[in-house]
Amino acid sequence: MRTVLTTILVFAAAPLAAQPAGHACAMQPDPTARLACYDRAFPPPPEVQEAARQQAEAGFGLGSAKARQDVSEPVAVGEDADSMQARVERVDYHGGGLRVFVLENGQSWMQTDSRSMGHVQPGDQVLVRKGLMGGYLLVMPNGVAVRVKRLR
């Protein structure tokens, strides 16, 4: 009797083990691609998308994971940001014609190239975007762009 029951269970379990995964996204071997697939199939609610946007902006320009220790990892809802806009809170002037742009979102960006001086003042809306080879550019309202690096 025990042998018959075991045989029935083995034959009943075989078709269950042969069934494909519950969703096509489960077949993605790369965790990032798998999560992106699930996000496309089951879009997150607007509040989660907004939280992801805010986290991406908070970490924008920090580069390595070591530099982003104080910023939580972004939620994998969308792609990493290529740019962000913010208002200038103040501009600090340093030797050699370099400036530090303190933005209303708490970020500080230091000008690394003293050749381009373009005009920016508190209250101006600026665009910070990725440049070539991993650098960043701060684009002022008049279109002048200066090379910058994120301080905090």
C-alpha cells in the first residue's frame, strides 16, 4: 500500500515540476532586467514612481556607492536620471574664479573649469546634466554651461 501511494505521488508531482515559471519576467536571469520587466508588466503606483524620482535626484552626481552612503539606494522603477533641474539658493565664490552653486534641494556643485564664467544668481533655474566621459555640466538660464562636480 505504501509503495502504491508513493508511486502515485511521484507520477502526480512530475507534471507540476515540469510547468513553466508563473510569469515571463521570472525567466530573466539578470535581476535588474527582471525587475524592469515586472515594473513594465505591473506598473508601480504614482507615489512609488515619485519616491523613485526623488531618490534618483538625491543621488544624482554622487557617482560611486561609497560616495552615496548617506543617500538610500534608488528604487528600480525607471532608468537613472541623465539630468535634473533645480533653483539656485546661493553662489559661493572661491579662489581662481571657481564657484560653488548651492541648490534649493540641498545639493552643492563646484565649478571645475574657471574659463567659462556665465552669469547665475540666486533664484535662477539651472539644469545639471551628464556630460561626456562621466562629467557633469551646469547649464545656466542664458545657455552657458560650466563643468561641475557634486560636493554634497
